[in-house]
Amino acid sequence: MDGTAGEVWSPICLGGPPLARANAKTQEIGRGDDLGLAHGMLGALLNTPVAITPSRLEDIRERMRQVGWCNGSTGVAAIALLFHQWDPSDAFLHIAQLAITQSLDGSSDLITDGLCHGTIGIFVVAAGVARARHDLPLLLEVRSHAAEVCSRAVKRGWRLDDQRLVDQSWLTGSAGIAWGLLAVDKQPLINPLSPADAAIIQG
């Protein structure tokens, strides 16, 4: 590994000082209330992948009070799916199923439709869980929900407000809703913040 990337990642892979600082940060965040993927404990754990186990994810999931990708159980499902690629046992996939069920159950309470902490982000990850589990009924259900989200935006003329459609961005607004519908229908990403994922390119 050459250049700047090598300077950053080689010491981490070798367990040097950057990894020690990452571990300290993980512990610091873990003592707080934010358990989410974007700003909290779950995201910090990605600094030390060996710390991510099915039991650790399940513990975080049980403590989650939000359901979004960035701040709740959908993030747990996304990480569980990611690790299922490397450990194809049922353990991580089972956590993904539990987490996305929790998210789907709470999705009707959300007041925003964006990818980050809204409904379409849940449906993108839910479609990934459905495909990984070969669960056609769930996939069809998720496709229907995603279509409803996009239809709602179309009927409103994609007008912005401070709830359902907060802006025109990919992460929290209209661009993400349109992309999310395509991702659910064609080939969803395990991590909805990786739009150039090979799954989409090959899909």
C-alpha cells in the first residue's frame, strides 16, 4: 500500500497508535447515549472490526430507541449484513433480520422519507436483508413501501417542507428518495451511503 493511504492504514492494520486511539474513541463514545452508525457507538466500532460480533450487535440493537439508518436499528441491520459477507453463518444474518424487523415496525412513526433517518433508508436495507435471506414476500412488501414513498413525493410535486422532504440532497432529500426506489427495485446496497458499490454497477 503506497502513498497517503498506506501511511494511514498500515499502522492501523498493524495495531499501532492510530488503532489505540480508535479503541479509546470507541470506548468514549460507547459510554454515551448515541448508539448509531453515523455518529455513535456502532460507527465507532468499525474502527476495530474484530470487536463486532453477533452478540455485540444484538446488545446494541436491544438498546436502540431509533429505527433510522444513521441513528437506529437499520444501521445495525446494515452492519450485520456487511459482516455476513465475511462470515456466512446464520448468526449475523439473524441479527440483520431482527434489526430490520424492528425498523419496519417503527417506520410508520417516521416523519421524514430520506435515506439517512427516514423511511426510504429503512427500505433500502430491508431489501438487502430480503435478498440475503431469499425472502421474496419481504422483498415484494418492501418494494411496495418504497413505491409509496416515491409516489407521495410525486403527488406533492416534490415540494420541500420541514418534514417529509427536507431538501433536494441525496442523504436527506429528494435525490435520495429517487435513488432509494431504484436501489430497492434493482439491487440494493448493504450500506446505503456507498452509491458506487459494485452491486449497483453489476445490477
